[in-house]
Amino acid sequence: MEFDDIECLKVTFIKTLGYAIVVLATVGKVPQIVNILKAGSTDGLSMFSIFVESVGYVLTVGYNYHSGYPFGTYGELFFLFL
């Protein structure tokens, strides 16, 4: 692999960006989790909205996995669901 090759740099950049999105999307839920743990309660959260969000994540992850897409294209949804 030559790093002065433009195609190699493009692929490297795209893969790095994809994994960065997976990590940052997962980290984005941390403040909400911390607030729930501090309060010791989930009062104020809509169970219906959490259910709809979770169903969307499961369907999207399932479709992408079944279609054989790379994990980097749907990985953030997998971790957000967890």
C-alpha cells in the first residue's frame, strides 16, 4: 500500500471517518446515561419514543447486516441500541 497514492488516502480517510462516527455517536448518549444514573430515575423519558427509536435501530442494523454492508456503515446504530 502506497500512502502517496490518492486512492489509498481516500479509502483510509473514509474508513477512519466511518469509525470515528461510530465512536462519537456512541459517546453522544453518555450525558443522558449519566443524568439517569445521577437522578436514579427515568422520570421524564417517553417510553414510546424510546421504543420507536429502538425498533428503528434494530430494523436498520438487521437490514444492513443481512445485506452484507460493512460494519462502519451501521455500527453507530448498533451501539446506540445497546
